[in-house]
Amino acid sequence: MNIRYILIISLTVTFFSTSAQDLTSTSVEVNENIDNKLRTVNDTARKWIEFEEKNIIPFAEVDQPPLATDCKSKWKIEKQRKCTADYVRRHIRRYFNIDLATQLGIQGIVEINISFIIDKNGEVININATGGPEKLNIHAIEVVSKLEKFEPAKKDGKTINVSYKMPLAFSAHN
């Protein structure tokens, strides 16, 4: 069973300014602050480890999925999967700054494909985000990198590396 989640958030922001010059200088300051922050994130948020494809099992195919802190190993497998998926979705919804899109002047629907691996130690690694504007992709990587450590997944009684993929979609309006 392939589980897919779409997070759709609507954002409406109205700007009031006394002059075009005020708006331009504010826009420049916002972009410079965003550029500086994202440069730091890009350098530090990625922990990348090379794996052979056969050593990574998709989230939906494991015997026991990785468990977030609120999820219980005594639950049925489907409830464990749902609990972990809900935890990841709530984390991203809570920490992803959709205001960043409007600060960058982006309007309309933004779709970002997020993927990462939960390794044999339960750590989130190899985070990737594609499809959206580069700065939003980098922000998505930063948000995912802050996920807490999971209880590792198992297949055939052994801890394994698990791939996790999810789309993030939202609408940004000025």
C-alpha cells in the first residue's frame, strides 16, 4: 500500500506601504536575510550517506515502521505507520514557514517533493527537497532535519534503513 500525504495550506498576506521605495527596501532586506539564513542551512542541514539501493526499504514495505516518540510498538503495524506519518506531517506543518514564499514574491500553488532516509540508528539523513523554488526547497530540508530521532524500522527482525517520501503543497498569495 502506497501512502501519500498532501499538506495544503492557504496563505493570504496583504502589504501596506506608504511608498514604492519603502516596499522595495523592505523586500531587499527580507531577501538578504533569507539568503544568509538559507546559505547556513544548506551548508549544515544535510547529512548525506551513500547507500546501495537494495539497503533502503520504502516506508510502506517494512515489517515494523520507524516509530516517532508518541508511537507505540505494541500497536498494529498500520496504526504505527499512520502515527509516524502523522508525526512527520504535523512537524512539517508546524515548522515550515509558508510566509517565506510571500516574502520571496512567490504566488500560486507551490509543490515540493520531500524525501529522506531514517537510518538504522533512527536518525534522519539524506534529506532532499525538489520541485519548488530553491529557497523553499532548502527551507524544507532545514525543517525535516529538525525531526527527532525515531525508533529504527525493522524487516525480518533486523534494523534497516527506510526511505520516506511525501509531497508538500500550499498556496501562497500576496
